[in-house]
Amino acid sequence: MNSYMKVFSILLAVLLLYLYPIYTAFQQQDDLSELVAMKVTTTFVDSVRDKGYISPTMYNDFVEALSVTGLVFDVQMQHESKKYVPVYTDVTRPETFQNRYELHTDNFYQAQIMATLFPEQSVPKEDPLRRYKLRIGDTFAVTVANKSRTSGTVMFDFINNAVSASEEIVIPYGGVVRNEVD
């Protein structure tokens, strides 16, 4: 009976002296990665909202800054454009205006934005044709989610003998565009 207590004590000591400090260090590393990703994302989105466009350089710098964390992220961008369209009974006759407007919303997603930033034909990186332009009043949002498992998640799964979801860091951020480019 006494030998069982010694083995249990040794296992408990190993757990407390080695595994728990490693686990907390990995958790802190995950927290720092999340803070870096949050800062980089907010800086990128605010820059787009202030400038009124996305350039290939801005996007590449954003993705490169995310990669500093050592994690692989999935970046999803969304642009929502609102237009107020006057209502006419007969569009060809201006005097038939109904004194009201309809709101039309167009949504543009990652694929459409990337097609503008990185077209198939060869265009110089700083060419204005490669800028994805937004207008004042549009909304722009980015959602960043990690696709790879973090060190803290791996250690947590090891300690608990479980398999956790790989998405631990999810950052949605966006807002209204404040400026636009001609």
C-alpha cells in the first residue's frame, strides 16, 4: 500500500512541477497570439476605413503581420455597399417620382475583393486598378480565425486526453468607411 502512495506522489509531483507550468506558458503564448492578431486586424480595418480602399500592399502587410504569431489564419473580408434609389412609376419620366427612396444593399466577399487586388493579368502592384475601392457610408468587416491548433490547445488536449476544436482565436472586426478615393 505504501508503494502505491509513493508512485501516486511522484506522478502528482511531476504533474505539478512540470506539466502545469508548461501548460500555463503555452496558454500565455496563445493569449499573446490573440492580442497580436487583434491589434493587427484592428489596424488593418481602421486603415481601410480611413483610406477608403484596400491595396495589395496593405493586404500583404496584414497577412504577413498575422503570420508573426506562428499560427495559420483564415481571413474573410466583407464589404457592404448601400445605395438609395429613387422610386418612379415610370422610370423614363422624371415627373412620376414617388417622393421616396428604396435601399439597395450589395455585398461583396473575399473572392470578389481578392479578384480586384490580385487580378489574373499582370498589372504592377501599385497600379490604381488593383485598389479595391469603398465609398463613405459602406461597411467593411474582417473575420480572422486560426486554422491551426495552438500550443495551449495541444497541451490541454494532452492533459485531458481529449480533442478540442482547432479554432480558438476568432476575431470579428469592422465598421463604417469614413473616407473614399476618387
